[in-house]
Amino acid sequence: MSELVTVELVGEVAVVTMTSPPANALSFELISALDDAVTAVADGAAAIVLSSGLDRFFAAGADLELLGDANAAEFHDYLVTLRAFIERLPQLPQPTLAAIDGMALGGGLELALACTLRTASPRAQLGVPEVQLGLLPGAGGTQRLPRLVGRAAAVDLLITGRSIDGNRAVEIGLVDRLVSGGDLNDETVLLAQTLANGPKQAVAAIMRCVDAAADMPFAEGMNIEAGQVEQLFATPDAREGIAAFLAKRTPNFG
């Protein structure tokens, strides 16, 4: 796609790799390249993996060299651009996975938080250090972090600005899978392929229901769940899944 972001298709999985030395800081250029990459694969990929081509960084957050000279209007423009891309990820119909092997800090962690699942190596470092700059994470960090890990763990990370490693991140629910042996990217792609080979409409519907659980009262969420499962029952995948179970064979989802 560009010098900053490359895309590799592994079956139905699109692996989007950031390589913007030295730390994958989220510059306007990197955000634009990520947006272009997602646009290019959104209609064809069944799952998307975000990874890094740098050894010690997933993404280090905002481009502080850019923001160091920015006025209030320029900062606003940057924040709108960053938030627009990050908020695009949860709206995608396919699952997105962040493979974190190194530092995911500030906006880099917010990028990962917007993904469906997060995998990490033990050496990963995850945190939202904005408070140490007299700021707060403004691209979803104060909203998604408590929803994932609970208020106590989220407030601890937010007001101290400290980072935690992959082991601690999986303990508190910030990371979904810890990969302590083997290649993190390879293992994440295998997980993505498992999702891609499953019933795509069901996966998308589950994601919609789970998101509804965080954003609306219980009764409304239950109504959405009922509507989604009734719609799924009429799909060819559901008929195939039930038939395969009864025939004791592996389903062949479309």
C-alpha cells in the first residue's frame, strides 16, 4: 500500500503491517495509510490483523513532534483524524485483531482497544501515559479501557500512566490471548483464519450484540439479541450448521 503500511493476504485474512520508524508514531501520514489499507481490504477480507514491522513497537501513540508545535486548532484537527480512523474499526463487519509484540502506548493502545481481539507476547508493554504529559487519552482510552478491565484497573492505568506487560494485561482482560511460544503474528493469523472460516454472519451478529450490551439497557440489548438470532436462523449458514451437527460432520459455511 505504501512505505508505511503494507498488506498481505493470507487466505481470507488481511494482515495490515505498520512500519514507520522509529516507533510507529501515529502521524497524519500513518493514519492515512492505515485508513487506505483498511479501505482496500474491507470488502474482501473475512478478518483483519493489525501488526507491526518494527521490533520493539506496536504503536507508540500520538506524533509528539507534530503536536509539540501545534496550536489548539491543529490539535483538534489531529484528534478528529485519529478518532475517525480508530472509530472506524469497531464498525467493520469482520473481526479485527491487534498483534502486540512490543510497546502499545497512548493512541497505539487505543488503536488496539478498538479491535475485536488483542493478542500479545509477554514482552509487550501496554499503557496510556498521557497523564504524564498533562493530558488524557482522547481517542477512546477513557471509555473502552473501563469497559474491558473494570473501573479500578482502568483508573490505575489512566491516572498513573504506568505500563504493564503482556502477562499482566491478559490477567486483567486487556489482552485476550497471550502467545508465549512461537511467532505472535503467525499465531494471530491462525486465530484470524479460524474466525474467517466460521459463519461470517453469525460472527458479525455476535459482535453487534456484544457492543449493544455495553451501550444500552439490558432489555434493549435482549431485544437486539432476539432479533439477530431470528435473522440468523433463516440463513444458509445456520441450516448448514444444524445439518452438519445432526450428521456428525464438519460444517461447510459459505
